[in-house]
Amino acid sequence: MPEKQLRCHINVRIYGEEKCFGPGIADLLERVDRLKSLRKATIEMDMAYSKAWKIVKLAEANLGFPLLKSVTGGKGGGGAELTSEAKRFLTAYRRFESSVRSYADEAFVEIMGG
């Protein structure tokens, strides 16, 4: 019988008073940054717009700074952009997440024989 290849998978979540930031909101913010619209990001993720707003507001309350700023309409309509604080935090989160995953992969091989 062939030996199965085992691996570990780590999700990094940040907590304030409660869970406030993790892979889901990071993905949402990256899509908002790319699409310049919270609504378009939620459609792409197949997520309810109201759920996205709830997640964003919860994260903002726990982090202590706004994540999104509204862009007023015009020819192309309105939209949303990440605040400078959100961009910095998202970049730091992704770097931290990558570091934790690298360490976990190494530890898994060392300890579990991965």
C-alpha cells in the first residue's frame, strides 16, 4: 500500500476583543483593492454584501482604524478603496502569515516526519 503524503495547513487569525482578522477578510480586502468596489468583491467571492460590511466593521472596531474609504461617483460610479492603514496592515498580515506557515512546514517535517 502506498504511503500517503501528509501535510499541515495553518490559518492565521488576529484577535482583539474577538476574532477580527483572518484569511477571509484579507481576501476580501485584496479584491476590494483590485476591483475598487466592495460590492464587486463580494460578488466575486459569492458573499452577501451585508456579511462583508459586518466583517469589515467588526475588524475596524477591533483594530482601531478604518479599513475602507468610499469613493464618490462620477462617470464610473462610486466605489471603495483601502485606507493607507489597511494597506499596511494587510501587507504585514500576509508577511506574518507566510512566516508562520514556513515555520509550521519546517516544524511539521522535523517533528512529525512529514
